[in-house]
Amino acid sequence: MNDSLPFSPETASRIGWLSDGFCHPVDKTLVSSILRVRQKFAHKGDFGHALLIAGSRGMLGACQLAAKACLRGGVGLLTVHLPACGELPMQTAVPEAMLSCDVLEDTVSSLDLSKLEKYSAVGIGPGLGRSDAAGRCLKQLLQFYRRPIVCDADALNILSENPTWLEFLPAGSILTPHPGELERLVGRTGDATERLERTRNFAARHRCVCLIKGAYTAVVLPDGHVFFNTTGNPGMATAGSGDVLCGLILSLLAQGYAPEHAAIAGVFLHGLAGDLALEFQSEESLCSGDLPDYFGAAFKAVRG
């Protein structure tokens, strides 16, 4: 098998995993059963307060994409912790977000630990960079925050450089690597089947939900079950698509969805938004910034 190809439902069926009950397709019916209906008298406090730690000089766009996706995903409140240089761009691009500016101009370095517990979920990584200061910020988060964390992009690369920190991941954390980031976490594999097996072992050991992003994004649960997404298209193979997914999953987690449900619903709605966008875009012209604008249509389509 070509190692560059994702592990697909067809492969799972061929080696007998679907019949063994370990692998499952993610479809509209499943996601519809996960999503909740909002009550008439609900207020923003009912839908969680997310903290997004992201951005560095030259990569503030990733932070903005994730923040917009988080808000479009339905979170009640969002605070973004970012470098001081990102204050004006973020306030202009995503006015709904509250900001926490780092003491450093170009990167994040530290958190206000007295406020951490007020956040219902934390996401870290989009555009973070791999500076020593960013590493210290991630380590501080792992040491003092005990609810599930969404780790993406450079947060994953920093973890792969400091593997002992994985032991401090809060149970239920969601890791969202693309194949290269995954390889740095679990090691080089000979084929896609071995990659999936190593990821299952990794998720079990660290009690986390781990994605394998690709044409059939796999959501690997700590109990060994794997859910293969069925939405999305090649137009989503573009810079920033993963930042949008991170923001959406963070939003669902902050709203109180279980980590496995936030990941499963997140990848499906993210891919469905990309599919719906093709009514107005081509696969060549689709940009990651288009995706949050189709989250509303995606939610409606799932609910029928």
C-alpha cells in the first residue's frame, strides 16, 4: 500500500476491521444524533467559553481562521491569547472575540493562571510557531489546565520534540495532526495500516482522541474504535483548512460535547462545509477562509 494514501473504509473492510466492530463510517445520521437543539431561553453562558492560544508574527492569519471558525461553530464566548503584535489585526478581523495579549510582541510566552479554570475548553497551536517561548506557554498549559485540550499544528510539533510532556495531557484531549505531524508523534511507518495501528496505541496510551487528517480523516478514540469521515473534497487541500477544523472542534468541545463527539461532528461538518462551498467555488478556487461561512448551511443540512 502506498504510505502517502490515507487509511480508508475500503481498506478497513478488506482486512476485516469493519466486521469486527472497530471501524465506523461517519455519516449524517450519526452526526445528527450527536448535535443538540438549543433551548429558546438559552444565553451565551450556556454555550461555553473557549480559550484559543495561537499566532506569532507572520502567522497571525492562522489565528484569525481558527477564531472565526470557533465562533461560527456556536461557542458562547471566545478569548484569544495571542502575541501583542496581533491585537489590532485580530480585533479588526474577528470583532466578536475577546483578546488576551501576551507580554511579548512576536510570540506567546505565558498565561494568566488565575483565569485558566474559567475556560470550558482550550485550543492551542494554529500559527503558534516553535520558539522556546511558545514551548514554555504550552508546558504551562499542560501543567495547570486539567480539562481536555485541542492541540494542533505547532503545538503538536513542540510535543513531538518534548515527548515526556505527553504524559501531562489531560484525559480526553484532542490531537489534530496531518500525516507529517503524526509521523513526528508516533514514528515513521511502513504503510497506512501500520500508521493506524500506531495511532490507536498512541491514543490508548495517552487517553486522547487523535485524528489522522486526510481524504478520509480518521478519528481514533482511546478505546481503539476508529471513525472515518465521509465528507470533504480536494479543494480543502489548502493552507489554513486545518486551522479552521481546530477552531470548530474547540467550539464544540467548549459547548460541552464529549471529546469524541466534538471530533466526530467537527470533521464531518468541516468537510460538509467544504462540499457545500463548491456550489459557488471550484476545487481550485476554494480557500480555507470560505469554510466558516458555510458552517451554518452544514448544521442545517445535518438537521434536515
